[in-house]
Amino acid sequence: MDLEQLRKTAAEVVVREDVKYLIGWKQGSYGYRVAPVFVEDASGAAELLFSPLCTANLATYLTLVEKTPLPRGQEADKRKVALLVKGCDSRAVTQLIVEHGINRDQVIVVGCPCPGVVDTEKLAEKYPEQGKPAEVEWNGENFVLLCDDKETELPRDQFLAEKCRLCRHPNPVISDITVGEPVEPWTLADDNGVEEIEGKNLEERQAYWEEQFSKCIRCYSCRNVCPLCYCQDCILDRLNPTWVNRAVNFSENTAFNIARAFHLAGRCIECGECERVCPANIPLGKLNRKMAREVRDKYGFEPGVDPEAEPFQASFKPDDPEDFIL
Amino acid sequence: MTDKPKVGVYVCHCGINISATVDVETVADYALKLPNVEVARTYSYMCSDPGQVLIKNDIKEHGLNRIIVASCSPRMHEPTFRKAIQEAGLNPYYLEMANIREQCSWVHEDMEEATAKSKKLVASAVAKVRLLEALESKEVDAEPAALIIGAGIAGIQAALDIADAGFKVFLVEKTPSVGGRMAQLDKTFPTLDCSACILTPKMVDCASHPNIELLSYSEVEEIGGYIGNFDVKVRKKARYVDFDKCTGCGDCAAECRVKDRFPSEFDQGMGKRSAIYLPFPQAVPAKYTIDPESCLYLTRGKCGKGPKCQEVCKAEAINFEQEDEIVEFKVGAVIVATGFDPFDASRKPEYGYNDYPNVITGMEMERLVSASGPTGGKVKVFNGEEEIEPKEVAFIKCVGSRDASVGNEYCSRVCCMYVAKQAHLIRDKIPDANIRVYYIDVRAFGKGFEEFYDRVRRENVRYIRGNPSEIFKRGNKLVVKVEDTLTATPLEDEVDLVVLGVGLEPRADMREIMDLLRLSQSPDRFFLEAHPKLRPVDTATEGVFLAGCCQGPKDIPDTVAQAKGAASSAMIPLARGKVMISAQVAEVDEATCRGCGFCVNICPYTAIELVKINRFGHEVEVARVNEALCKGCGSCSAGCLSDSIQPKSFRDRQILPQIAALGVLK
């Protein structure tokens, strides 16, 4: 990735009068951290980064920005927002367009073809994080860790994030400006990422998820980071009726996690952010991926690839399979 | 909720429908102990006048403000009791029905358990009734006009009735002429009057009626709106003949360069027509039409030195530049009278319909015996060597009906009688013919049917019970292979002509109409009526009615009766000039709606749209419900991720306590 080209392109975009700011990544304060940055002027573009550490899906900020009440007479800022996206992030943008979360003409998509990002936890396990920021770069098939003037080769099969291993769209599915050359999609492993779950019988599954959901501390990080969980008033927060009680226990935790999985059925674009941010290490990716596989296998639908698609949860065909209806 | 709820619970015996299985007194005693319940009574028939008076008096005496009737399904008597409590001064939506009949007494046997369940159902209703809100119904104006789709006998009759009552009718017919299937028939059973003779006066009437606007050779493209206010868009297909100038003289068809080259739709392909044609001599309107798929000039851009039709037309009516025209209008009600398709006999390959010219369908037989048909009414067949009068004629019934192998389990209701009629006509024309009818059952249920069937048998038409397995050729003869199941005798019957008594099927293009009007199909794939017994001409879409065979196979009298029923139902909103809009509709919480539009997609009634609103200075999209279109079905609510759209009276906060009271939720 040519960072100079990225920064130059970004600088050209942010100076445009119809652009409010550009959301991108910058180096974090320590270790393998990468922070989001809102670039408002050309000088800010110099901070931008795109590396195998840029796991965060910035599309979530498109809907996270609060629309605070405006004083009477004051016009809302209708300028566009520019956004750096990887393949998976672009699917979130596409899905947001499908469900009117954002308007297509309100966003400038700056596409960054992505050869895959690293799993920072696996990385930190082998090469513990240090007080100062480290860099990771793409190097052919593999990654390379740059730290203390040392270059350490990181084999792809050891450090590639799980979501990337299963990724079918490394190149952004929509973009207004593309930085860098398209990436050749890689051959996917034979497994579909949910074989481990599917291999369990009902009792084993129950036991597995009971253990996992019991760990949940209901911090709602998964919900907050999710680019497609953007209801301004989440039903899980409501009191009348109380769909999910606030008590943190297996039953309520399960209700919460299952409700979220169902709300994401046919919407989840598998960016893996929920699983990445979960402080309790609940394998939420598996849960959402299983839903996504059901949707893909039964209905041939993949969310976030076609901005003209009908939203899956709101479309019906007379010949839709319904063998799961009891 | 301003005042404290005071609930009255009324438990109905429904004769012994409920009380034989449910101890109604125990249920009432139990109800009295429930919170906010002031009065609990039982009565033999709560829906009767004294039953209603009981409720009304209690409302006045005890100041009741919420009423529960524990009786039948709300589909049965909710309107009855709503009206009753309204008469006593309560908001009609302060009523809750506990269904202890269909959902309890009728489906259980054990009295103790059924009583316990009834108690739960009543407790559940009490939990909800306290949370109900007062709703107000609204009225909107209704357009005093009707749209009728399809101008067969059903559409024609409905149009005439509505037009005679003084309302405007738009009668849309896909083909160039009105008349439909009935116009193709020769004689009609069981009275043997000539189909054309009784139909053509009606066809002429509907074309000349001042209140009927006949849109022939036209198709409905779009229908929006709702009962009382449907917005209709119709495409008038180009005839390439100026409608006003054409005199119907027929010079054009006589001179057409491809004269009599194309199978005539009206004659079931047995006769021929030109590229410019009148479907049949009595067609209404008597205006010629150019078939764009067979006209040389329209398909190849040239026709000799110039189109001959244009040369000979004294009225100068031929216009190859003509284009489709879109007509838009508004109506208050819609009648669907789109008819049927005859069963395609090639789907029963064992009968060799595609292989042997002398295996014909009942519809083809109608044209063959008709004086206006391709043979002038003479029944002749070509046996491979010469043209002969068929002396051995076999009819096979239930072809494509009562046959799960072709997906049609239903009885087509007309085949028994039309086969009997055709057998009679053959006997009439060929007195020495040997005629036999292969049947599974003979269903002669209508007025005069059994007598007619008897008469035909007495005319020496042999009825042989057996369902033929195969038809094949032997020399100049067709062989019907069949077992006479009454004598258990296998037969190989050599005949000259086989008539397949094909059944009636839903039209192949019915999905277009279903999508236009959001109609449903019953398991037989015909259009689904709102209630099989009590609302046989209504549909789930208010203001849309069904007439004729599009709803299910019917003979002519039944079709006419249903058409008259549909006409009178359609005239209710037209005559009132107003339609009541249900108050039980979905409502959007604009503060929490995220404007994703899922509900817009999901709504089966196109009742929801996205609108832009100003939310504290920001322009945002939210869903908005058209209350006139909404049926309160709740589909939107099920699809809403933020619970921002909910049907009134069925909000989560109203039904969750109801479910909790059943002991399902904690």
C-alpha cells in the first residue's frame, strides 16, 4: 500500500467544499493499536495509515455520529462524509445504503483493496505489545512486524484474522475513489467457518453457548461497535415492555445475544468487529456467521454486496423455503 | 387511561357449544376475583338481543368501562359486541374477546381442563383489556364508480347491474371483444338454449350503456389506493385501427395478404383468421384489430406494395402509427372477473391429444358443433383416409380435474353436464352414432341437471364407469384402453372421435392480477375469497370483489349469481358515498423510527411510505402509515427492528401482559 498516495488522495478529498471530514485510521498510542481519525483539513491527512493493523470497521461512525438538536433557524451540516474502507467495511456501507441508514450521495467511499488484516490478539500473544507503537506491513503473502529496528516475518496462516480467512470480498464492493491496486481474491478454505458448531449435537451446542453466554458482562460493546446496530432507541434498552431484563445471568444474556443475532440475520456483513471487541472473548463471529450461512444457503442472499438489493428481512418470494417452520 | 378500569366479564354458554365442555359458572366466579373486574355473568347466548341488553345495562348501572366477552372467535362477533357497547356509550375499542369456543370448547373434551384453560383465557383478556386505548374510526369519501376486470359473462353482468343502478363502470377486457368463454359455447346445459342468443344482447347492452365505459383490448397496469379511492391505470393496446372510424365492414380482412392464415383464438385454433380480424361475427365492439404478431407490415415493415387493408378501407380507419394509450381514472370498488383457462390436455400425454387429431377437447367440441364454428356445425373427422361422420364417439370425463397427478384435486363442476350436453348434441346430429361416456362419478347436482342426465341416458348414451389409461391408434381407429370398473372388464374400445372433458384451471396470467390487487390463492390456486361461506365474493383486500370462475369453477347460472352478488357488494361503498376506515391500524413512533423502510417492503397492502420529517433541525426519513390502506395485520411490526411501528390494540405493551397472564412469561 502506497501511503503517500492514500494521504494525497485524502487531502484532495477533505479540502473539497462539500466534504465535512474524512474518517480514516491512524497509528495508536502503543503496541498494535490503531485509532480512528476524523481528518478535517489537508494537513491532517498526513497522519493517515492503512496497514494490516487497521482492523476497525470505520463504517460504524457513519451512523454513530449523534444528530444533536439544532437551535431554531440553524441549518444542519449536509456536507458529505468521506470514509476509508476495506472490502468488508464497504459491505457495511452498502448494507447501510440498502436500509436507508445513510444516503449514497452523503458519503464518499475511498476504497482500500485489502490483502487481509492480522489478528492482533494472536500477534500480541507471540510478540507482546510494547509501550511504543509498532508497525506491521504487508509483505507478499505474509505480514512483517517492524519493531525496534527489527523485521519479523509473520506467516499468513498463523496471523491472518479469522474473518479474512473466510473473506470473499477483499476489494471494496462500492467505492468512489480506489487507492491502490485491486487484490486477487484468495482461495477460500473448504470449511465455511461454522463447521465446528454444526458438528455439535443440540445438547453440545446448548452446553457450548451456555458456557459462552455465561461469560457475557453485557457491556454492549458488540452492539456499539457494530456498523449495522444503529437504532437510536434499541429495543434491548426499553423498559415497557422489557424484552431483556438488565440482570446479568445466563438467561438474560442469551436473550440479548440471540436477539442481536436475529436482528442481524441477512444484514451481518461479517466484519468481525463484535468478536474483536468482546472483552469476554465470546465467539460472536461464529454466531453471526452461522446465521449468514443459513441465509446464504437457504435463500442465496448475501448482504452488503448490492446497493440496489431489497433488504433480506423485508423481502418475500412465494417459493422461499419454509422447511424450518414447525 | 384516565379513569380506573372497571371491567365486566360476560361468559357465554353458546347453547351447549361452550357449556357442554366448559363450566361457565366457575369461569365467571373466577373472573370476579380478577383485578378490576366489577361484574361477571353468564348467559345462554350473549350475542342475542337479551344478552346484549345485559351488557348494556351493566355498563350504565355499574359504570363499566371495559368489556370482555368470553365466547367465540372475534372474527365471529367482535363487530356485534363493539356495536353493542358503543350503543351504551363506550368506545367500541374498549372490548376484548376471549375465545373459549373455537380455541377451547370445540377442541377439548375434558371439562376440568377446558374450564381451567377458559379461566386462563379470561385472565389473559383481563390483563389486556385494562391497557386498551380508545380509538376513533374515520370516514373518507368513496368514488361512485367501479372497475371490472374481465368482460366474460361475469364481468358483463356485474357491469350491467352496477351501471343500471346509476354508477359509472369501467369494464376492462384484455381481448378485442367482450363475451369471454361463454361466447365460444354452442348450447348451454341443461336447458339447451343457445349461448350466443342469450349472451349477445348483454354484450351489446354493455357496449351501449351510457354508464359503462368499455375498454376492450386493454389491460390494467396499476392499481393504487384503497376502498373508495382506487387509482387505476389502464393500457389501451394499439389496434392499429381507428376505433371511431372503423365500421366493422370486414373489407380489410377479406383483402389481407395473409388472409385466413392464423389459428383463430375464438375457434380454439380449429378455424383460421387473417392478421386483421374480428374475433367472431357477433364481437362487441364490432371493430377490427390488427394482430401485431401476424401482420406482415408490422412484423417486416412491408406488405407487398402497401398494406391492402389500408387500400380497401373506405373509412380510412387503418393506422399503423397508432400507439398504446394510457388511461387513468379513479374508482371506489373493483370486481375481478378474469375467468379460467381450460385444462391443457397435452399434460395428460396418455390421451394422445398432441398426437391424434381426432382426440379433441370439450372446448373444441363446442366450436365443432356450433353453427358459427369452423365447420358450420357439421361434425366431421378425417380418419387418415377420408372425411367421415364419426359413428363411434367416446367422451372421457375428469380430464385434468380430480387428478392429483396434474395438481388439480378439485372437481371442475361443469364437465359432467357439458359432456352430457355434447353427447346429446352428437345424438341430435348423428342419430345412429354409438356414444359412450367414460366417467369416475356423475355429479348432476344443479337445478334440472339430474333430469337432463337421465334424458341423455335415455337417448342411448352409454355411461361406462372407468378412467381410461391410454389412447392409441389402430388402423383408422382410435383405441380407448379402459377397465369397466362396474363389471371389472378390461376393454379396448375402437372409436372415431374422442372428446376429452377437460376441466377448468386458474388462468396462467393470474399472478399479474394477484400482484396488482394483493390477492391470495386458495389451495386449488383460484383466487381466495374472504370467507368460504359468509363472504364468498369478498377478498382480503377491502373494496375488491370476485365474480365467476376466477374464484373457482362454476357454471353459467352460478357465475351470473356471483356476479350479481359481487355487483351488489361493490355498490355498497358507491351508494354510501363514504367508507369507514378501521381504527385498528399501525402507528409509527416517529421519534424512534430509523427510516430503514423494512415495513414499506413488508406491508402487503402498500399502506406504508417513507416521508421526510424534521427532527430537531435534521431532515430524517420515517415511515408513515396510510390509515385507509392499513388492515392492522401487524406484519410491519414483526419486521421492525426498533419496534417503532405497532398496530393499535395489539401493541407489545398490550399483548405481552396478555401472554404473561397465560403463565407463559414470568
